[in-house]
Amino acid sequence: MLTKTSYSCEICGKTFKDAAKCEQHEKDHPQPYAVKPLKVTAGKIYPDNLHVSFRDGDGRESVARYAFREIVQIDAQGEG
Ligand SMILES: [Zn+2]
């Protein structure tokens, strides 16, 4: 019987034979640190788009634009 060891990225699940390559891969996943709302369509309450600033484990920064799709949770405790 052969025993094989593999390593899985905790963020996306990609598997690696080499632990160091898996660790570097995990560091390459950018993490969000700031969100900037963009235009809001007249009559709507949520912005149509967001700019999200990311930084990876090596300090590289990027900004991605995300488009509004749907509300997935509303906390009713904040109302009233
Ligand atoms: Zn990954």
C-alpha cells in the first residue's frame, strides 16, 4: 500500500504535493482590506458597484470592481 501526502489550499481547495508551494499559493490569494462604494442608481439604496482593495501576502496591492447582485442577509435588529 502506498501512502500519499498532499496539501490543500484553505482558501480555494487546490491541492499540492509540496507544502511550500501550497503555502506560497495561499499567500498569493489577495485579502480585502478596504471597500469603496461607487454609483448608486436613483431610487436604489445599495451601490451598483464597489471597488475592493486587496493586498496579498507579498504586499502586492490591487483593486477590483464588484457589481451588486442580491441581498443575502438583512439584520433586522438594527431597525426601529
Ligand atoms: Zn488557493
